[in-house]
Amino acid sequence: PGIVFVVLCQRDKVAQALGDDDFLHKIVQAGFHVPVPPSGALRQMLEKGLREIVGDDRFARRWDWQRWNTLYAEHLCDYFRTPRHVARYLGSLPFYLHQHLNEQSLEINAVDAAVLEVLRMYEPAIFERLAGRPIITERNVLIWLSSDYEKSKQEAVIADIVSLVPETDRERLKAFLKALFPLLDPTSPGSDTTLDAWDRDLRVCHPHHYDRYFQLILPSGQCTAADFDRVRAAASVSPDELYHALRELDGRRLLSDFMSRASIVFADSDPKRAENFLLALCTIGDELPEKLGEGETNQARTHAVALCAEVLRHTDADLRVR
């Protein structure tokens, strides 16, 4: 007497377990229906949590609110139906992001990571398929971008992936995956310029970065985001500082890979950085032999020459003269 028991439950599940809905009414004297929270409140809860996470400077520079909001409105909102969904997600996302920190640099795009975490939690079959059988490879990208490729074959690739989920969900997930991997969309106007932007932003849809989202070990023989960040910081200091940073890459046999991709990193209009970069490139370029062996071209030197020309094309006239 004098004690009230409060039972929090999903009524239909309990009634099914008892096998008798009338029996449940005998046990529960007063039932209260908990209303579904409005979608706007859930979105505010999610956004507040995300702002706390990406407020970290290490994540903020890899986060694009405009892109996230578009993806959320078009593809993600249905996954967050209760406060519990939001709380679970906000609890797991920081752990996933911290796994991909290298020194103080995030090795992946934070928005792509956030989207893939939704797939991992709520579409595990799709996530495991993407992790186990890579769809974005150097070979696939070259084929998909070729002028004579039958674009309809991309539909076959995406159809194979969504075959893992119930038929009622397939069209929705096709649109979702095309937003995350634009090259899977036959109507996508892919180009080398687009690929450069994806490379610069560490997007999962670029072959250099795809595997990093599903592995904890950085690939060998490739410059990491941390490497590019160190070189960018050195370029802001002095030519000598940058020269030593490039020398360090050369000692790790990463200079050729850096030179082949550096134009997208230094595609800015900072005159000081551009001038320091050119001076350091000229210094280290003079030290690189044209040939590594009989008939073998030194790719690092070749890329350095092309990079000097590329940087000069994007600098002001006064710097070009100097």
C-alpha cells in the first residue's frame, strides 16, 4: 500500500509477450502515452551535439555545415526518430573521429565520417559491403571518367550494394549512396578538377582516401594529411623551413607522391606562402637528379617542375616577375 510502480515499456511488445492484451489492462491501472518528439526538436538536439564535437579545431577545418545540412535534410533525418537515436549517435561519432587523428590532423573528411557513422549504426549490411569490397579505386575512377564508358553500368554497381536491404528501402539508399559517392551517379559531371577538390577535402569518394575510412592503419607510400599540414605550416614561415620539410619527405621516399598532389594543397592566393614554396622548390629541385637510373625518370623532379609552373600561373604578376 502507498507504493506506485511506474513501468516504462513499449505497450504492443509487452502485450505480445503476455499473449493477451486484456491481461495487460488488469496489470496496468493507468496508461500514459509518451508523444513522439517533434522532428525540429530532435534536429536541434543533434545540431547542438555536433557543434560541441566539431568545435574542436582538429575537426572544424574538415567540417562543412552547408554540405551536412543538405545531406541531413535529403538522406539522414529519418534515421533520427527518437532522442535515443540522437544520443547513441553523438556518443559514438567522437570515438570514430578520434580513431582517425594523426598527430593533430584528421586524416578523413569529418562530414563523410559522420555520414558513414550513420550507415554503420543503422545500415550495417551496406557499411560492411563498402568496407569489405571497395567501390572507389584508381581503376574504377579512370574507367568511369572515360568518354566511352557505358554509364548504365554504374547503376549495376549501386544496385548490387542495395540488394542487401529490403526492396522497400532500395531506392532511398540508392539516392543516399549517390550523394556520398557522386561517381556512382551516371549523371554526375565528374572531371579531373572535381577529383582534385575531393582529394584536397579528403573525401571518401576519392581513391586516395576511401580505404582510410574503413581501416585504422595509414597506407604506406602515401603522404598523410599530417604531412601536408606540416608542409603547409612550413611554407608560411620561410623557404628554408619549407626546404627542410620537403627534405624530410624525400628521406621517407614520399616526395614524389607529395609533388604529384601538392598543387591542390597550395592552390591559394597567399603571396608569402607561394613565394616561399617556389624558392624551396627551386632549391630542392636543383638537388634532384633528372634520372634515377638508366632510362628511369625521377618523378619527383618532373612533378616539381610542373608544380612550379602551376603555382606561377596562379600567382600575381609581381611575384611571377620576382
